[in-house]
Amino acid sequence: MADHVRIGVLGAARIVPAALVRPARAVGSVVVSAVAARDVGRAREFADRHGIARVHDGYEELLADPDLDAVYVPLPNGLHGRWTLAALEAGKHVLCEKPFAANAEEAARVAEAARNSGLVVMEAFHYRYHPLAARMVEVVGELGELRHVDARFAFPLPRFSDIRYSLELAGGALMDAGCYPVSLVRLLGGGEPEVRSARALLRGEGVDRAMRAELKFPGGHTGTVVTSMWSRTVLKVSAKVLGANGEVRVINPFAPQAGHRLVVRLKGQRRVERFDRRPSYEYQLEAFADAVLHGKPFPTTPDDAVATMRVIDDIYRAAGLPLRRPA
């Protein structure tokens, strides 16, 4: 490994082309070298379609490949922890899709293993690597004493057989969509929030199709997280922060390449800011390669993932729902 990272993919998931294959073509320091899936025929078809050189007959075989430096884990939520640990045991760096694990306890075990391994383990909150995320933090610093932080991510998923509604695979709206606003309120809120209340709409026993949570931060300001995969709110992707000096509102903080707007109202003045449409996944993959090749720091660390999972667990408790479990 001299100037590029050779990465293998565990599973031919729908997210892989957008999150890894296409970004790797634009990021010269990453090569997608291998793929494995439960169905080897599906893995071969995926490899042929996306120009991936090698197909492995199962996840264990891919992890044993000595020509791979790293592994991308886009599996169902309940499998993230297990296969991240397996990749670390095999000596591979890991880019793991969000949410990092099924719950905070499992996330802490993975974080400890990552520390002991000395390998790079990155949670794939790609929005954190787009310039918009850093700018949101800067602008919030102009608002003075904070009053309220609000983040929302709702989209329609009426296909109720989808694994994202599976309790056995650690699904639910809070896990699959709501982890984004939980991450963002932590980023912008300054300190770790306490969950004051939560209310869920259900799709099956224990599975949330929508969730709303009210938070309080150590500084005394409040927060709100709203998420949905099926509710009267069809589509909402936004953030809002209110402070003593003004407010900032962001349209589409989580995938700004699809269009976004940052609006600041400060001391009677209004301004609008926008950034380039380069995919956030490209920024993320560059950061992953820089961490692996050059030891550069990155924000979505295992410890940060544990903190996010603690809030998610607390929201489920407040809503009277069971914590998600590893599959």
C-alpha cells in the first residue's frame, strides 16, 4: 500500500454505487478491488456491472484476502458491529455505514476494539465531510447564547417489507433516518443532550415508522429531533438553530449535493450561502483514504459514534420501545 487504499465490499447493497463505487472513480487514492455477498451470483453480477475485479465466496473469504487494505460495511444495521469486529480481527481498516452498531453497548465494544487495533474505523456519516457541515458549525458560533437546535429527516418508505422496518435487523426510522438529525444536533448543540421525552408512531411491534424527541443540552438550551419513514410529513430534510443574536436555517444538510441552502439572519441582516455540488461521499472517501494512508484525523470516530448511539438508545427508552439488538 503506497498511494492508494484497496477496499473490499461486504454485500451488494443499494447504497454501494453512490457511497463507494462512483466516488472511488473520482478519488484516485481508493480502488474498489473486491466484493462478496450472501449470493455469489449476485456478487458476480454486481462486480460485472461496476467493474470490480474480484468476487469472493462469502464475507469471511473477502476478509481473508491479503490484497485488501480496508473493508466497507453497508450491511443491515444489526450486522454492522459483528462485521466491523471481524474486519478488525482480520487486520482491515473499516468504513462502516451508519448507524455504527445496534446500540450503544455494542458500539462501545467496537470502539474499544478499534482503539486496540490501531486501525482506522470511520462511521459513514458522509454529510460531516461536506464543507456545509463545517460552515454550519462556524455560523452557529456567531449566534451567541443558544436557545434551540432542531434537525429533521423525513422521507417516504411505503415498502413495509424493506429491511429498514425489521426489528430483528435493528431497523426503525430513528436508526435509519433519525441517526442523521441526532448526529447533527450533537454537532451543533454544544455538549451531549439529555432526552426529555420522545413519541413514536409504530409499524409493527417495537418498530418506529416515525419519531419525535425533545432534548435539553448542558447549557440550558433545548433541542428537537424529528424523523420519519412513513407519516404525514412526506419529505423534510432541514436544520435550524436559534440563538440570542439570530438564527440559521439549512435546507438539506444531509445530502447537499442534491441542492441545499444555508440562510443566516443575524442582527437584522439576512444572507444566503451555498456550496459546490460535489458529492459528500467523495469528500468522505478522501478523508478515509487520508486517514489510512497518512494518519490524518477525522470527525466520525468510533467514540463519536458511541455518543450518538447513546442518544438513540435514550430516545427509544423515552418512547417506551425496546433497544435495537445485534442480529
